[in-house]
Amino acid sequence: MKIFIIVPAFNEAKRIGKVLHDLKKVNLPVIVVDDGSKDKTYQVAQRYGFNVLRHSINLGKGAAMKTGAIAAFSLGADAVIFIDSDGQHKVSDLPKFIKVLQSGKFDVVFGVRDMLKVPFIRRVGNSIASLLVWSFFNIRVLDLLCRYRAITKKAFGKIEWYSDGYSVETEMVALTGKNSLKHCEIPVSTVYYDKFKGLTPLEGVGIIADVIKWRIIR
């Protein structure tokens, strides 16, 4: 199985270097997608010899993930693993994803953090959204919002998401359930460098609204 690593990035010049340095130790092709960064993210990423794509403007996390996935599958990938560019996903967890993908038993692999280490407000929002997705799409995923995940080419053909921003992870789970794709969950490290970064309560409300919308129109 040919597996690509996809690294979406936005204004991560300070941290992406460490991630890409660690990925050099993994014998897998890597595609970095700079989502219109204002800092030196693109220049830093280029130093490591990986395939670096760039959006001229910031289109959102979901769009960057889709750009990376489309590029990888066009280059012959059988599956892709998405890993964040800020170091909150440990490269040391990659072998778990690779092992599951190579087994051929699953179309989608979701990372699951230790939820007791996730900030309280995010944990509550995660739980509410998870219950809605379970109710509407018949899929139970413990950590709906963990961005560390993998999909096969077959899965991408069925769950190609519309979300550009932070709703992308939830939409992927919902479409995995709707299309009855084989999936599993694996534990991953829980790391927070900046408790103020990432999903805001308002964006969390937006995700819940999106779940209801998908129930109606998808």
C-alpha cells in the first residue's frame, strides 16, 4: 500500500520545522499544503525537500486537506494520513495508522485523544456533536474533533467533504457513517501547546449547526 502524509499548515513557521524534521525519519512521501500563510511557513517547509503546495489565499483547513488528498491520490496514493503542522500530533503515532491501513480492514482510521486531557469546554462541545452525529448518521466516534486521521482512496471517493474550515472533521465522520464505511479508532498522544488556539466556542456552535444541516441536505 502506498501511503502519503498530508500536512495542512497556516502560519506555523515557528513549529512546522520540527514536525517536518521528524517526518524525514519516516519512509513515506509527504505533501505540505500552505494555506495562504502570512509568515514564513512556505519557505520553512521548502527546506525539507518535500512536495509543498500553496494556496495564494487562506481557504481554510478543510480546503487544505482536500488539496493535499487530491494531489496524493493523483500521484498514486492508496491512502493518506493527515497530521497537524504545529506539533500537537506526534510523528511517533504514525506507525499505528500505517499498521491499520496496511491490514486492509478499514477505510477510515480516527485518532482518539485522552479526553480527560482535552480542555473542558472543548470536551463538552465534542460530546454534544458526537451524540448528534451518532443519532443522525449511526456512527459513534469518541473523539469527533481529533484531526489526526487517515482515509483510503476508496473512502475519499465517498466522503469528499464540502467544509472548508473546522467542520471538516465532523463532516468526515458523518459521511463515514452515512456511507457505512469500515472504520476504527486508535489512541494518539494528547498535546496542547496553546490552549487559546484552535476551535472557539462560537465555531463549536457552528459545527453543531452544520451537523443538523447535513442531516437535512446530505
